[in-house]
Amino acid sequence: MKQIVAFFWYRTAEEFEYLKSVSEDSATHFDTYAQWLKAAENGIKQLSMPGKENEVFKAEVDPEKYLAWCRSSGHKINSKSRTAYANILCASHYGLGGQ
């Protein structure tokens, strides 16, 4: 059975820097967009290797919508909420509920 894996996807370096600056876990976050992008692309490559039954969904995030969701749902701005938000966007994309 194919598994869908959602990635919180920063669209630009500017959005990465902005969200990093307001995240409570910025000290443990990647230092630069280039570092994050390389790690994310490597992660996708690993998940997409032949024999793996994964489909990767890049949840392209609008920073203001993400922050509004965090405020309205009581989530802190951190890796846990980034994962949850990516999963919601993924579920919505595939018609599986969410938001």
C-alpha cells in the first residue's frame, strides 16, 4: 500500500527566513534555506527510491495562512505544527478531509 508523506515546503528563501525568525525552535532549525532545501531534497530522494511505496507531497506553505492557522488552533510555531499543517494541506489536496 502506497504511503503519502507530506513535506512542509518553503517556497522561497525569504519565506524560510521569515518563518524561521518567528519559530520557537529556530535554534534547532537549519541555518539557511540552501541547507534546508538540500536536506529536504535528500529526504524526498530517500523516500522515493525504487522499492519504496511512498508518494511525496510538497505542501507549499503560505506563511500568513500557516501563522493564522497556528493562532486559531492554538499551536505553537515549531516543527510539530509544521508537520501537522503539512499533513492538513496534504489531506485537503487528496480529498481526505482536513482544514
